[in-house]
Amino acid sequence: MMNAPGSGSLEVECLIDAALPAFDGHFPAAPVLPGAHLLALVMHTVAQHPALAQRVGDAPLVQQIKFLAAVQPGQAVRIRLDDTAAGIGFVIRCGTTLVARGQIAAAAP
């Protein structure tokens, strides 16, 4: 899988359940998945893959994140993780739309 920096990437797809409590009150007339939930999906994906989890350690640092588009209930998102020299880069897409991108790394010792 992804052992050395720059050695690979991983993609997973997540269906965003319309019944998620995260949508409650996050805008009732036009529900949008909060960015914090998207980041939690990224962190969960990293945690599910031992090589990635080891790369960022027990307390990963979000070095940067940019939210670019909204995710509505029932949509599917694709999370791509890329092993880089600086840590793990991520991109989230909904279809062809770029939803978010960022970088996580191990916290400084």
C-alpha cells in the first residue's frame, strides 16, 4: 500500500446518509454537510489503513484545508489520499466537483 513518502495513493467512496445528525440545523432549508464532518471522514479513512495511520501518528496535525463546494444529503463523495514528503494530501470530490483539499501530517515531537 503506501509505505514510503510519495509511494502511492488510496481512494475510497462514501455515501453521505441523508439521515446524518450532522445535517440537523446545518441549514434546514438547504442542508449542507459541515466541513468538520468531511474532515472526520478523511481522518477515519486514514485510521482504517495502518500504514497511513502510522505515517501521521496518534495526534495528526491538519496543516491546511480548503472547502470549495457543498455536499448535500444523499450524495457520494470520493476521498483520495496521497502519500507525500510533507505528510498525507487529500482531495474530496463529489462527481467531478472538487469539494475540499488539504494536507495532514504528524505533529512535531
